[in-house]
Amino acid sequence: MTIMAQNKCRADQVDRTFREHIAWTSDHPIGLEVTYAAGPFIQLSDGTEVIDLISGIAVSSIGHRHPRVLHAIREQIERHLHVMVYGEFVQQSQVAFANLLTDQLPDTLQVVYYTMSGTEANEGALKLAKKFTGRRKMIAFEGSYHGDTHGSLSVTGRRVYRDPFEPLLPDVQFLPFGDLEALHAIDDRTACVITEPIQGEGGVIVPDTGWIRALRERCSEVGALLIFDEIQTGFGRTGTLFAFEGFGVVPDIITLAKAMAGGMPLGAFVSSAEIMASFRTDPPLSHVTTFGGHPVSCAAARAALEVILEESLTARSGEVGRRVRTALEGRPHVREVRGRGAMLGLALDGRQVTQSIVDACLKQGVLLGWTLHSNDLIRIAPPLNIPFSVLEDALAIMISVLDDVTIRPIPEAE
Ligand code: PMP
């Protein structure tokens, strides 16, 4: 067999296994076969390279395989991997990262509970709020996304995702995001209000600062805990290290994941010593996890945060955003470029246009994405340290696609 024939055979085999043995989450996965990734580039099995403008959905904020992260991982695997369920042993990499992380946070957010993922961080935060307040009612917002396990799904503001799994948690009320009047529904039965400070999957929606402040005040007034889900907005994505800083309010609990560990799986919810103490007793071990705060992920997270701080990537996030806006605002099909920092959404004139543009950009080597709740919005979330020359190349491709794209009709069933 020639090498080409062997390669073809291997490709068919991989394709068949992907189709038959890997669970799909839709009938149309993007299906790119990745062989390598570094910085802002992902290399594919056909030898081509794409510029990653979505960072694995706001995960690879310092690019793929950052050398500092790789070094930290190597050092940690020489020491130890998993040794004990979370919370029992003193593990140096967990402690060192918590130290650096809490140095960046206000006095009331100083105790870190590590998880493995974003949804698990939200699960913990919701349970913590119930345990601390003794209340049960939860408030969330229409258009929100908090994850796909039962608790997080219960507070996710899109019926189409909740309905197939009802009954979910009882006593959850959804309010319109950004509506001042609606905040009266937060009352002295409310354990917590959970919100993304900037909605991601809902379509990159930045609320008024006045509204976020009123939300904070209302929660304090009635003794409800305010949970900010910063899983997507955290770690410099919006031009400040955490989005709450940009609004000048501090939540009672913050949840984190995604970009936290430079491409490794890690999440956390962070609160005050007083609130977090509710998990210690009545009963002890009322919230435990085996792999939360995996030592390798924590070592990676410390390196990733050091990179963000040392290279001032929060400020760079703003500059990345400005360049994207300048290049794309007012182009054909573009209704609006919205967002904050390098968490951006390109609102287009319809679903068919969006799909055609995403497809055409991918063919020309630029990877863009959708958001879960929105059909006419392209997500742009480049690595915060993307070299400006690479960003300009990607934007030039996007501009030429916007100028020339042929809109492909999408069959209704798709
Ligand atoms: N909250 C927000 C705001 C998110 O964007 C996501 C992931 N898209 C999650 C929670 C869930 O995180 P994970 O996929 O790690 O469970």
C-alpha cells in the first residue's frame, strides 16, 4: 500500500470510530480532526492550520499549550497526581494557586472550593447558598446559561434546554435580564440570585452598570446571596481580571472555570470564610468531590494566572476588542459588534448569513463559533495574547468573507 493509501485508510478508520463510538452532542459536529495546537493556531489532520478566534469557547485565553503551563504540568507530574479526595490533604499546587487567586480578589472572596468544571462550580455555589441562608428559592435570568447538570440546568434561562429534563429544581424563578422593576421578585425567601455579569450563551449581552448595582443592593437588602457566574467572563476576558470589577460590585460567591487552568480542567467557587464554613458541619462532608482541584490542573492554573498578570493580558484584552470592532463594525451583514474586552459577539442579519459566514471563514482558515441561545450571532473570543499580526490576518479574512459571501440556504430541519 502506498503512504497515501495508508493515510486514507487511517482517516476512514478515525472517521468511522468518531461516528460510531464517540457520542455526539448534535447531528452536525464541526468534526475537524486536530493533530496539534500552539498559541492561536490549531493544526488539522489534512495539514492545514486555522486561526482560533474562539479559544475553545473562552478557555485558551493564553493560547494553546503555553510553555509556562506545560512546564508547570511537567513539574507537577514529577511530584504527584491524584492522592486523596478533595479537601483532606494539603496539596502544594492547590495552596499555591489559591494564594495567587485570592490575592487578586476582594476581602469577601477569600476561600476557594475547587471543582473540575464550570457546571460543578455552579452546583456547589447553589448548594452553598441554600445551606448558608436556610432558604430555598432561587432567582435566575432569562437567556442565562449555567451548565448542564441538573442544578445548573434548573437555573439556565432557556426552556428549550430545560423542558426535556423536567422536573428540575423547584422554586426557581426567572426574571428578564437587565429589568430593574423585576428585581422586586427577590425577597426574604430568596436563597440566591445567580447571574452571569455579561451573558455569554445568551448572545454576549452587557447589562447596564446601574442594573447590576441595583441587583447587588436588592440582594443585600433581603439577605439573598448574589452569585456571579464568571466561568466565561473571568481571567481577563472582558478587560478586567473579573467582570465584576468592571461594574464596581462584589458578589457573595463567584464561580470560575474555563480559562482558569490554561487548557486543563478546573473550576472553583469562591466566597467568604463565613459563608464557606457552612459546608463544614451539619453534616460534615455535605459537599465533596474526588477530583476537584486536581493537582496538575492547579499547577497549570497558577502558571496561567501568572502569565495573565505578568503580560498584562487584561489590558491587552481591551486592545484585542478594539481592533476587532474597528475592523468589523459597519461591514456588510454586520448589525452590531457587542461585548466587552475580548468577549465579543458579531450580530448579523439572520441565521443563514451567520452559518454561511462561519463556514466560509473556516474554509479560509479562521475558526469562529456560535452561542448556544442565539442563531444570528458569531462569537469572537480570541486568545488574549494573540499576536496582533495574526489577529489582523484573521480580520482581513473575515472582512473579505463579509464582502463576498454567498448565502447558502439552510433546510428548515437543520
Ligand atoms: N457557566 C457559563 C457562563 C458558561 O459559559 C459555561 C460553559 N459554556 C458553564 C457555566 C458550564 O461550564 P462547563 O461546561 O465547564 O460545565
